Amino acid sequence: MKLFNPKKYLCAVKGVSIISERTRLAVRCCNCFYRIPIQPRTERATCPKCGIEYRIAWVDVDQPLIRGPAKWPE
């Protein structure tokens, strides 16, 4: 079983973890790739750039994941 090694993902400039800095409380829109900021425990989020609404699941306390669109196009 491999354990996650945060030192492997350090940013050379800042010296901080790239994963925790970029993905904490944000997801990427699957349509326009805009980074959508997410409030904790939110179940739905809308992309401010293209307007698509997504269902949100929580992998961890501060790690959201897009489950899919809130409504499938007809």
C-alpha cells in the first residue's frame, strides 16, 4: 500500500503543495474549465462563466468533486 507523499508535489517557487493550493474548495467546470470556488458542504454549484449547474460530492472536508450536471440537456 502506497502512502501519499506531499513532498513529491511541492511547488519549486513557493515550496508549498501544488495539490492543496489549487484544488482546495474549488472544482473545474467540465464545459469551459473555469475554476469554480465552492463553499463547504454545498450540494450544487453553478459555473459563473458558462452558467452550467453541477451536483457536488465531498471526498474530504475541503475536497469537492463534480458528480455530474444538475440537469441533463434534453
